[in-house]
Amino acid sequence: MSTPHPTPDNAFPHEGFSFEITSRLAETAQISEERIAANGGQFKGRTGIIHTPHGDIATPAFTPVGTKATVKAVLPESMKELGAQALLSNAYHLYLQPGPEILDAAGGLGAFMNWDGPTFTDSGGFQVMSLGSGFKKVIDMGTVANAKGADGRPIGDDDVAKGKERLAHIDDDGVNFKSHIDGSIHRFTPEVSMQVQHQIGADVMFAFDELTTLYNSRGYQEEALERTRLWALRCIAEHERLTVERSTKPYQALFGVIQGAQYEDLRRKACRDLGSMPFDGFGIGGALEKENLGTIVRWCAEELPESKPRHLLGISEPDDIFVGIENGVDTFDCVSPTRVARNAAIYSPTGRYNVTNARFKADFSPLYEGCDCYTCQHYTRAYVRHLFKADERLAATLASIHNERFIVKMVDDAREAIANGTYFEYRDEFLGNYYSGQKP
């Protein structure tokens, strides 16, 4: 086990942004040796507070995704009411439409979308790379050793997904890519990503990195990791320049992004390299297989500075979130709660179910009994089912409010359980019910 890096002395000025750890389970409860052993011999879960210019985030916390400055089908006011502490938008999409200069003129992302809480933007790197090669965002890309491309050859470093056109071309300086909207050609470099994100104006932004997939070779993973390290240095330099140039604006925190796929030495190297840089926090990204999530996050937690927040990018399945929390993750984001909601999938304590099933046609109970979300307080399964069957847009709104509240509250309750020493009991009961296979 490695010793985490101390906070660098040359950290950015961060008026309005800081992170404090408020409790660890080991400090709040007597944990049996059996419990610790069952959890891989350690528990890195902690509670904390991220202070930003637009408010505090009590951690662990789930951050809903509003890709294009909106959580799809849901008012920002509704997101506040259901307990969301922060929202994350996407720099790539906002760069293409409406353009970062519009958000800057509006007073920043929060003002533009009428959200007065903290905001995050990712760097745009994921969309540039993933849309560029035609792969969807999946944490578990399955068994890739025998994966075949469109021509039947094994998928390698230069291939794209079957039936897709390569829209992005990477070099050591940056990425040329074609807009998925109108086919226009654009270029992102670390400097451009920083300029775009500064104009968007989120409280937390991420350094530009190269996303790899499990299809890439070990050799390419090493090349991409070095490219990401050099890009991180360039992001820091440009961020520092822009922070001074835009000193009348609230300070924006910069998080480095940890890549390295499923290779322990590459993940640890990335953490050591970026952990020694003056980042305000860190995002853990990259493609990996679900069963390796906890191990990889633990490697990162062992290497990264203890005093800085860690964000796990693109995770929302309950078991994955608990794994992340136990291995030292402070914040999470994912589009999944609203994405599945638009397909009539509803979260409940005993798992997800499809509200369009015939058995709910005359079911006048809430989406689930005991839920405190606005949807469950005012609407029934029968009504929400009717909306989906009638192809009414309100269906997505009501289902999304419920699903976002479910995940936000799940993580809020985990945070409370760490603080009061009942985390393991809460986790075991929640996951035992959720994956029980019982019909809601």
C-alpha cells in the first residue's frame, strides 16, 4: 500500500473552494474485525463538505447530470426540491450549442439555467473520444479479448464500433473532431477545454484527458496515460492564467482525471503523477469491468491526497455506488436515473420495474409506498403508466423526479449512516432488498 501524496505547496488560490473531512466510520463506531475482513480488510468511506462559491456539498453525494444545462424533462427547481446538491453539465455539448460565450454572458452555467447551487462540468474529453469512435458509455464493457470489429478482425487501437464512422482524430497536441450535430470540424486541446470551461463557469471542472477503452492494447494505454499527464500540466498552466485573467469571477476548482484502465501500475502511476500536481480534487474515470470497480478505486484512494475530494465519473447503480463509497469516493454522477426513467423504468427498494406493465393499469398506489418524492406524493402508478402509454411528455418528468430522488436519498442515507456508525447495517439491508428479486 502506498502513502498518499501530501497537498502540494503550490496549490491554486481557492477562495470559496475547499474540502474538509468531517467523519470516518472507523472513528464513529466500533467495527468488528469480521466486518473489516468482509470488506477487503479496510474501509475508506468518509463524510465531508465541499465548499464552493455557490454553496456546500455534503459528501458522499450523488450529482445528477444536466448534460445540456438541463436535467432532461425536469425543472431546476424540482431538482432542488428532491435534494440534489449540485448538477453536472457537459462541456462538449455546451461548446457546440449554445456556445460557451453565451453562458459567460449569462453569468455562468448556474445563472443560465436558473440553478443557484454548485455546478460541475466535465472536460468534454469523454464525448470527443467516445462519440469519435462510436462507443457508448458503459462501466462494464464485457469480455473484450475476442471482440471483433465490423470487418471481423479483433478490435484494436485504430478501430471504431461496428457500423460507426470515426469522428475524432487524436494527436499529442489535442483532438480534431466532427460535430455530431452538423458535421462541422472542431479542435479541442487542453487549453481550449480550459477556456471553454472557464466561460461556462461551473464551480468544479475537469482537466482534458484521453479516454481509452478496454479494447485498446497495453501499449496504447501507456501512450494515452502519458498524453493525459502532459495534458494535465497544460490544463493547470492555462487554468492558472485564466484564473488571474478572470479574477472578478468566482474561483473555479480544477480536478485531474485518473485513467489507466484495469492496470494497477498504470492507475497508481496516474494517481502519483496527478496527485503531485496542484489540482483541487480528482475524477476517477476510464472504462473498466464492473467486478474490478472496487479494486481500482481502492488503488486510487491509496495513492491520491487524502485531503482532496474524489469524484467517480459516470456511476449510478446502487451496488457500484456503495463500492465507491467504501473505497473513498466523495461524489458521483451519472445520466442513468433519467435515461432509464424515459423508458418507464422505475427505481424501488426491491429493484427496478417497468411501470408500463399491464398489472399497473388500475394500480392507484404511488410508484412505491413510503417514497417522499413529489411524484409519489401526488401521482399513482396507473396515472404514470397511462402517460407512458399515451406518449405524454409528463411521463418522463414524473418518472425522472422519482428516480433522481431515489438515488440522491440513497447516497444521503449512506452519508448519515457513516456519520452515526450504522453504515454496514444500512448497506446490507438496502442491497439485500434491492437485489432480492421481489416484485415491487
